[in-house]
Amino acid sequence: MIFKEKRIIHKVLESLFKTYSERVPDVKKITSGLIEHKVIEKQDDIINDHIAFRTLGVKYLGIQSLEKIFIHHGYVKRDYYNFDKKKLNAYWYSHPKKNMPRIFISELRVNDLSTKTRNIIKKYTSQLKYDPVKNLNLNSYNKIIEFLSKPLWELPYLKDYNDLLDESEYASWVIYNRYYLNHYTISVHDLPKNYNNLENFNKLLINKMNIRLNDSGGIIKTSNDGLLRQSSSVANQIMAKFSNNETKLISGSYVEFAERKILPKYSGISLKNIEAFHRRDGFEASNADKIFESTFTTQTEK
């Protein structure tokens, strides 16, 4: 993700992507594979459809806190999504500038969980006495990156992580990974003709790059209107160090792949004249529900 125009938000997004790509081996593996098979020439040829963050819905945190960073820099809050079984809320955000990735922020409804799980989460998050974004200098690139890179609470104990894992794998992911980028998304429809659909693109990932794909709900998750199609890799695992120097192999982040089809009312427009607004926008709760599981043990431990 390299932007010609270096505004603060561009530099923030670049820094987030740099840390993410260093932590998620599949990112460079996929980019190298696409270059090798002459789909792209360099990373910059990939259009980033969206990036996603996970948060905890507790006092001072959650969506209402994190979204302030992006709204301050021109992003507009869009649709709400509810994930009933996973006990999650989510919103997505768009930016008026061309080729700016959408932002997807979800939060765990902590109060909907068991008393035991709530207490574990609050054991860590209660260390915060105010909204950490409220007093953040949002016009300082360095301050924003410092905030997104540092822990907001103490390193968790392995037992706490495992107890959270039993009830909410989302909760266990956030309690350790915090505000690390959960995933970035390759805009498949913007790739060259032979690979601008998920069928061909996924075959390349599986057969030529040995990338494992999340098969929850099928390899390709399709919206009810058939216009938004998504796939994702299975999260790369990381050796995590917990308090008391205990370690465990846990889920890190992953890569998503999105294909946005042209809206029916624009079907008569020549492909060379098609722009982003001609395509299906937003998200689909049923798709996202299965994409979340890219970090779940049902996928990583197969």
C-alpha cells in the first residue's frame, strides 16, 4: 500500500500495512506468487479493498473509540452489521478519495458473554481510565502509529487466553493481538482478465502458492444479491509469549480476497469505463460472519 499523496492517513495506513506484512508470511508469499505468475509487477499494483480491526465493546474502547481516528481523517461511517451468534457489532467506513481502502471495525458485545469471560476481559481493560483516543493528537502521524502499535493493557496470562478461547475465539484474539491489523483485502476484480474472478484466483492460490483457504460456508462466500464474493486465507499462526514466559502457537492475521461485481444498472457500460462506484459497495453480514472464522481453531487446526 503506497500512496502518491502523503497525507497523515496515507502514512498511517502504510505503516499499519508494513507491520502487518512482516507479521503475516502469507502477505509476501501471495505478492511474490502473483509477481512470479505475471499477474502483477509489484505490490503497488494491488488495490486494497478494505482493512479490518477487531475491538472489545467495553467502557472507553470499542468502535466508538477507534473510529475517531479514521473519521478525523475524512472517513464516513456507513452501515451497521449485527453478528448474533458471535455477539459482535460492526460498521464500515468509506473515504471520498479514490483508491482509499474501506475500513471495517467490529467489536465484541462483552456484556452478552458469561460472567467468567466478562471478568477476564475487564481484568485487563479496566486498566484504562479514559478513552485513549480522546486525548490523542490525531494530526500527528507518529502519535497515531505509536497508539496503534503499543499495548493498551498488560500481557495476558495463558490461562486467561485459553479460558477466553473456550467461549469466544474473537475475545482471545483481541486480548492478545490488540489493534494489530486483522486483515487486508486484495481487490480481485481489479486484477488482469484471467485472474479477476475468485474461481481462477483461488485456483492460483491453492495450486501454485499452497495457500490454505477458509472453507467455512464454502471457499467463496457470496452475498444474497450475488454481487459481493469473498474468500480468505486461514490465519498464519504465531508463537505468542504470555505472562510468566509461557508460550503457545496462536492465530495471527490473514489475507482476504474480494470480488465486487458491476451493479445491474451499469451492465451496459464498457469494462474499460467501469469505476469503483459502478460496483457493489459495502459488505454482507453472512459473508463476514464466515470470514471472521479465518482465525478460529476450526480452520487453523485442520
